Amino acid sequence: MIDSDLAVSATGLLRRFNELGVLAWADVHPALHLCHLYGERDERVALAVALTVRALRAGSLCVDLTEIAQAVDQWERPDETGEAPLAVPPDAWPEAASWLAAVTASPAVGVGDQAPPGRPLRLADGLLYLERSFADQETVRSGVLALLSTRPAPLGLVPEGASADPRSADQDAAVASALTAGLTVIAGGPGTGKTHVVARIVAAFTAGPRPALVALAAPTGKAAARMTESLRRAVPAGPRPLPAAATVHRLLGSKPGSRTRFRHDATNPLPHDVVIVDEVSMVSMTLMARLLSALKPTARLVLVGDPDQLASVEAGAVLADLTGATTVAPAVVRLRHNFRFAGVIQELASAIREGDADRTLAVLDGPDAAVRLVPPDRAGAELRGRCVAAGGRVFAAAARADGPAALAELDAHRLLCAHRRGPFGIADWSRTVRSWLVEDVPGFDAEGEFHVGRPLMMTSNAPDLGLYNGDTGVVLAGAGQPDAVFATGAGPRHFSPYLLDGLQTVHAMTIHKSQGSQFRRVSVVLPPVGSPLLTRELLYTAVTRASDDVLLVGTPDAVRAAIARPAARTSGLRGRLDAGASDRTA
């Protein structure tokens, strides 16, 4: 346990769960503060508050006190190593019925939808929320139900006929829905034609004598730049320029110093007739709430993404909730045919997505060498060879100052890990790969902050420079001063690395950070069976980053454990969407 996470002011249950590693100081302090403000002295309530705060950091919007012990199994340890899961003795937990009764009676907790305002927590449908989280969820629920019930007026769109290719029937349905419905959710994995569908939708909305005002957005700057670049390749040049995609924050008009307050809201809605958001799996509940609040009443919303990928780093699993809600089903169009992947990688991804461990292992053990599972104790030489070959090609291109070639080689192979720290984390593996390159690649010298061939990744946004969190680049040989070339939506661009903040060496990358990227080959270091991050979504996301070749370093037991464990993010959105629709039709 990290010493800085010890809460010296904690007593009783708070102290015990802090010492067990379940709670950090950042969870204990607000619980103590809120209980003091509301005169709450029951340590069981204090524990419930702290767990609700902690759940947000784990990605859940709320907690179910009757199932909290199972939820904690998927919370990462404070040291982020994943070497061992959190271990909570069964007798450490309060008795469930009396615990829920104490929370229900607390002056700090509002109970039910009609609870009086002003209390910091809300207990609804057996789930405990921070009040602001419940408010965000309700904003999303009411906004989605409103969009489902609207029938937008025509915008003078150009009618489209069905595609000649029968494989495009799902794409035709997605375009038709976007042109006629208030809400359309387009769900599909890599290679299913999501970009092509969006291009057709944009072309239809912007053609004709009365073009609609269309906004394109994505949750990150990198995703927005990629969306712009992909659509400009897919949409034929016309009399009207294609709108550039922006981050959702920029679209809403983020205010300095705040991540949740924006210039556009219910009192000052966005002017756009159509808002199209890509990579929605990475959109948090809070951000989706702000976007829905800012739509004008007649606007259409098109959400695009892969619900089987890892969810947002922040709390919520909005896309998974929407695609799983019965009420939203008529608005969901699933793209099933894969135009990019063929053969064994697609077969592997499908087996993982469908939760079939036996078929997954059979594919990995099959004759096609494009997908393989290698035990950790036998993977060293092969993994070293893959990383050295890829890094050597990056270095060779960087040494001759060939920026485009260096960037192409950087994306030819990527080493992916689940954790940040520890033996299964990117910090250790980055150091290992660097030592391999020094030993095996002639001329590679890792001395100096910006040595030639150093692979870089931005960890912060620099919109004035056109660089965003997740953008990657390489240090090239320069005339006296280091020169870094980065892949951007506008093509390769050169910068002095001394002018860039938040640079990180990217010999290895977390699977979460790799979302939205594509590489020819990936090598994936799977965490051990006990890791809280070992989930079906993690494995699926890692595998689908590759177009040609996947090497999984792990055991069959780790693969089975991942597939048997869908990511558990507690949220009431799906159930309340269906309940809300029932109430409206009753």
C-alpha cells in the first residue's frame, strides 16, 4: 500500500478499509467531511460514502451495497501493478440489510426520485450515488427518451437508394435512421465501415439547397483529428467544405478551470441541426449529460462507437448502457460485416466478443501464425525479437531524418500492457525494450533526453500546436537541435521537443490508451489471472488494435479468466431508461 494513501484521521471501518487498500485518502476525506456536515456518526454510512467516491474513480456511477464485495474485485490496487487483487475478508463487510437501513435513514442521503434537494447522496432503486452523479444520469436518461420520441422535420435532404452491395444493408439502415430519427446509435467494431457510414450521413445532410448545420465531435483531440482525416478521405470534394471535427469539450465551449461547465447549455444551446459523435465508448456520463443538455429541441444526435471496447476512463459506460437498453433498441443499428479484417483476427475477435473461451483458445492454437498465445516463460526471445526489429526500423528512419518513414515504422508494431506499473506494466516494459535496443541495434544510444529514435507520446493537449493527448511521434536526427516529428490529422509535423509538455516514451502503451489506434502488429502482455483489469473488453480491445498479426503473452487460464469476466461498471442508466419508457406508456 502506498504510504501517501494512508488516512491518519480515519477510524473504525474507514481505517480498516483504508489499510486493506480498498480506500485511499482521497476517498476517506470527503466521507469524513460530509458526515461531519450532516451530523452523521454511523461508521457504516461513512464507509458507504467513501465507497461511492472510490467507485467513481473505478468507473462506476454508483454502488450496490448488496453486491459491493464483488465490485471491489475489479478495482485496481493503489499501486496500479496488478500483481494481486484486493483481498477483503468476508467478515470485514457490514451486514447488508442493516447497512442499507442505516444509509436509508441518514440525513446525508436522499431516498428515491422525489427526495428533497440539497443532500449530497441519493439512494435510488437500491443504488447509492453522489447527487451530482445521479443528476448527470437523469439528464442523460431524459435527454435520450426525448430524442427517441421526436420526429424531426425534413431538412431538404437528398434521398438515398440502397447500396448495390448486399453486405452494406446495415450501413443503409444506419444512414436511413440518421436522416429520419432524433437519435441514432451506430455500433460496430473496427473495419465495419463506421467512417463510411458517417461520410454518407454528412454528405446527405450537407447536400441540396438547404444544407443542415452539422457538427462532428469526438471525446479526445486525437480521435477528433483522426475523424477529420478519415472523413476527408472518404467524402468526395464538393462545393461546401467538410466541417472539421472538434472535441466534445471544444464543441460545447469549455470554460477555463472547469471540466463540467460550458458556454453551450440548456440556456444557450448549440446551433447545429445534427451532431455526430465518434468513439462514444470513451464518453463519460458527465460529458454525455452536458452534450444532451446543449442540444436544441429540433437537433438530431448520431452516436458512433464500439460498445465491446473498454469504456471511458471516467465514470460511466454510456454506449454499453444505450445499446443494452430495450427502449433504445429501435435507434440502434449494428454494423456486422467486416470490410477490413478477414480470416483469423476477425475470428479471434468474434470469439472473444461472444464470450466463447474454448473457441478463442482453439483459434489461438490453430495453424494460422497471425494469432498466437505464448506462455510468459517462453515468450522472451520472440518478444525481444519483435520489439528490436520494430525499434531498429524506427531508429534507422530517424537516423536518416525520414519523418514519414519513422512514423510508419512506429505504427508497424506496438507493445501493449494492461497496467502502468509493476512487472506487467508499461513502465517496466519500456525500460526493458530500451535496454534491448541499446544492446541489439548498432548505433542506438539512449543517453540524453531526446536521443535519436526515441518514440514519444503526448500525455496532455496542446491545441494551439495541433497536438493532443495520445498523439505519437519520433525524435529525428537534427542539425544540432533535436527534431520531433508527430503524426497529426494534417500529416507529419515537426516540433522542437523542448516546446512540448507531457512527453512520455512509448516503447510500450497501455491497452486503454491504444483505443482508436491501429497497428499492423501488436504484442500484448496479459496480466495474471488475479488482475482486476483482466476483462473481456480489455482482451477484445487489445486484439482489435492489430490488422495483420497478434501475439498474446500469457496463459490459457488468463485468457479464460478475461473472457469470463465482462467489465462491471455499476450504473442505473439502462434500467431507468427502460423503466422510464414504461412509465411514459402506462
